[in-house]
Amino acid sequence: MSSEMQHIQWFPGHMTKTRRKIAEVLPIIDAVAEIVDARIPVSSRNPDLRDIIKDKPLMILLNKCDMADPKQTARWIEYYKTQGIHAIPIDCKTGKGLSNFKDIVKTTLKDKLESYREKGMAGKPLRVMVVGITNVGKSTFINRIAGGSRVKAENRPGVTRGNQWVSIDKQLELLDTPGVLWPKFEDQTVAERLAFTGAVKDGILDIELLAVRLIDNLKESYPELFMARYNLAELEEDSYDILCAIGKKRGMVIRGGETDTVRASAMLLEEYRNCKIGRISLERVENYA
């Protein structure tokens, strides 16, 4: 097993292009909806987003909420509230929570709506730009919230030709992010957590080391769930030994009686991603507030 996590590079060239494209459309955007992974709400964000969107109102959509610890998700929502940001839990695949999206838009933009009413423009639609890093569920959200109807709007004043607009109803229009947001990988913990959730391809990182690091996290934060799933009477200090023990329990043994740790690692990661270990949040408010 490799002793070090490979260093993943950030892609500043992509971000430079995205910054420019977002700057072009910001003047006609009323607010920004950022989609993050509820299990890793810090690692699944681009930390430069606030600087990119300037003073535009921001909403946060905590996707994959059914896979996250509900207590931790509730704490994140309260934390965002203290920052003046409205947040809601959603699951884009099942549609859970999406019915609350319009309400959070109206709450976030209540001053804008009041201004429209005072000016006799009550019917003017609100325009929200949807952002999110790769593989966080942005496309699934847009397709589901739009009911599969994606409308490309062109020749609008101030809008670059080819930007993807989606009309939800007469009162709300969404703009798919003009460009790709990337997380920052300077902190390799971010890379690990994105890999745990499957947002980074497994081939990029050493799968055995990744499994060991996941065990490190589960031992610390969710020992009862972890022990129950793999029928462990106790947790050994060495996480690699735990991985070997789990593999043997599942019959993943190679010639000589040794554990097939590559196979065991793949199984562990798959079970975490499929929520078979339990609803687990790898990032907690108290570690960031």
C-alpha cells in the first residue's frame, strides 16, 4: 500500500474562464443557489465563490441529505443562518426537499420582490444562477426542478449567447453555471473527502490508503455504526489491521490466507457511498465555526 496520498492539482485555468463567464452574467442575476454535498458541505464548495459572485444573495442547497447525518445537517443549516444565508436539505435523485426551493428563493429575495411590487413590476421573474463543483448534483437538480424541460434562451440583452436558461414558471428562471467550478485541492483532506463520496475518480488515489483514511474518520465520528455494520467487537488502533479484519470476515482472502485489501477497500468505499454503513457526515460545524 502506498504510504502517501497522491497530491491532486487544482485547475486555475478552468477557474479563470469560469470567473470571467460568471462576471458577464452577474448584472442580470438576482441571486445564486449553490449546491453542496450535505456529507461534506465544506469540501464540496469552491471557497472563492463569495468573491466570484460579489454581493449577490446566496442560498445553499444541501444535496444528498438522505445520506448525511440529519443532526449534523440541521446544525449546518443553523450555522448558515448565522451567516445570513438560507439553506435547505434536498435530495436531487428522489426530489426530496425540492418543493421548498421556490420558498427559499422568495425568502432570500423578499426585498427584491417588494421593490418589484412598489414599481408595478410584480410579474417580473426572478433570475437565479445555479452553481456547484463537478459531480455534486447540479445537473440532476436542474433537470428535476425543471421537470426535464430545459430552455436555451438566446439574444437576451446582456446574456452571452449559448448560456443555458431554464424557465421554472412565470416567476422563476434558472441559469446553469456558465463554466465549471472546481474545489481547491491545496488541503489534501479536501481531496480525500471528495474521493470518499465518489466525486473524484477512484483511479486518482490509492484505494487502500483511501479506505484506511475512511476508517480513521469512521472510528472517530461514528464508531457504533461502523462496528455494527462489520460486526466488530472492538476497534483496533491500526486502521489497516481493521481493513484486513473486515476483508477476512467477508471472505476476501487470497493465497496464503492474506486479505485481498484492494477488494476489501473497494467494498468499504462502495458501502459508504451507498449509505449501507449509515447516514454519515464527515464534516461538522464545530470544526469550522
